[in-house]
Amino acid sequence: MSRSLLKWYDRSNRDMPWRRNPLPWWVWVSEIMLQQTRVDSVIGYFNRFIERYPSPQSLAESSLDELMGYWAGLGYYARARNLHKAANQVVDLHGGRVPNDPEKFRALAGVGRYTCAAVQSIAFGEPMAVLDGNVIRVLSRLERIDKNPKLATVKDQFWTLADALLDHERAGDFNQAMMELGATVCTPKKPKCLLCPLMDMCRARQEIDPETLPIRVPKKKRPVIQMVAGLSTAEDDSIWLVRRPEKGLLGGLWSLPMVQGDTHDALETLNLNPQDACQTVRHGFTHQIWDISTYPCEGKPICANFDEVRAFKVSEIKTLGLGGPSLKALRVCGIDLPRRRGAG
């Protein structure tokens, strides 16, 4: 299996900057960005990020506010906050070098079992298997495991299998090959079985329809939440924004003053007086959907539910760590802001 898989990977792997230059810091940043995000969405962010933050020390010396400007649009912002904290730990505890020690690396902020295994195997050759959604899909079809992979006991079974199959001589390449196979060949729908290097070993292909695995649990319907935002300008035409609390959805990002509720109560909560008709826009998260009504308003918003309030010129907002819902709302209101991948 390993020979067939690695031969295929050596011939077919996609070109990615962190593969061309697998420095520990590059691999680490790429793995954090790739969590919950597709490769084609990450590459542009990664190149821009690495140009600004070429080392853990450069990130540690940066403000969290600046970092959010480089991360905005990628989503799951706790990843960025943890990476910033971990970079500081690397500087303080490891002399600015990513530790080549699984135990020490695992102790850093935001580093779980998968991230530790991925970085340590790819950057340092440590014989540690990875398990992500792509690998689970490959393994479930290869061994015909028709159990819910979200259950802890079943996930442990997948980890055990991944460890058993790992090629210790080329652990990093093997892990990337498994993930690459799941992303490009053993896909969730219409898998390209005839192109698969493991075709003759796959029990699902021999016995059932591979597309039925892994077992899928029906997703809950996302609730739609009504949000009201105020677009209020200062005397110099700069726009009032608020910083959202660090913990919670869109934590630490700048946003239009925005709360849940009906128009009157929401704007009263923000100390804003509405003027004309609103503009509406929808923004989807993985677990909920926001329908945002944005009203042109007068006055400075209050800070009761937010950490900070400031007025920014449009030129400043273009490089600010601005949440996706506010970016959409500002654009639909006619503010000239560039689109960004991942923010609609």
C-alpha cells in the first residue's frame, strides 16, 4: 500500500508553497490555515501572511489587531489568536525556533493531536500519523468501516488504523499523500476510483458503493438570526466601528455596531438614530445564518456590548481586521471595499 501510494504522490501531488519549501514555520502556518478551509482559498492568504510574518518572532512582535487584518476572511478567528499566542511561547520558551519535539510542540497554544502530528511529520520526519476528514474518508472506504466517525470510540479506531499503516521512513510524505488522495481522488461525491493507486485494495469498491462511506450524520438546519447594524459616520466622514469581544463569534474583529433583535430596540441599544430605509444582506456561518439589516444612522454607537469603538477612514478599513458580515453590509451600502475570498 505504502509503495503504491507514495509512487502516486510523487507523480501527482499538487504544487503548494509549503511543499516546495517545508520549513517548520511554513508547515505550521499552512496547517492552521487549512483547518476548515480549502487549499485554493488558503494559498493567497498564506503567501501574504508569510511575506509579513516570515518567522514566529515576527508574528510575536506584531499586534493582534494587525494580525487580524491579515487573517480576515479566513474565518475561525480563534486559530489566529492561538497562533499569535503560540508564536510568543516559541520566542519565550524555545528561542524563536519551532520545537522539534512532539511533546514540547503539543504544549503550544492551539496545537492539538492532528496539528502536532502533521507539523512534526512533515517538517521533521517524526513517525506520527495524521487523521483529518480526508484521511477518514480514505480509511473508511479502504477498510469498509461503516460506523459514525464522529463517535469517540470510532475515531480512536481510525487513529489506530492510521498509525498501523504509516510509512515510518517517509512519514511526512505518507501523511500528505493520504490527505491528497482524499482531497483529489477519493472525494466525498463521485470518487475517481479508476485513478486511485489503492483501487485493488479498497474493500468499499469491491463490496459496496464507495460513495456511501464514511457514514454521514444529517446536519441540523442552520437557524436564521435577524441582525440590525448601524452605518454611522463621524464629522470627517470616517465610519464608526466597534471591536467585538475576544471570545465568541468573530472574536476580536472590528464590526459595524450590530446586535440581534428588531430595529427599534437594536438601534436604541446602540444609541443610534435611523434615517432612511435599510440595506439587507445575508451571511452564513457553519452553524447559523445572519440576515443583516443595515440602517444609515446618526450618532456615535455605545460600547456596552463591545470592547472598543473607533471611527476609521475607508482607506484604513481596507486593511483592517473586519468581520465578513460587516464587509458585506458595507459593500451593499455602497462603500468601496475590495472583495476577499472567504468573505463573500
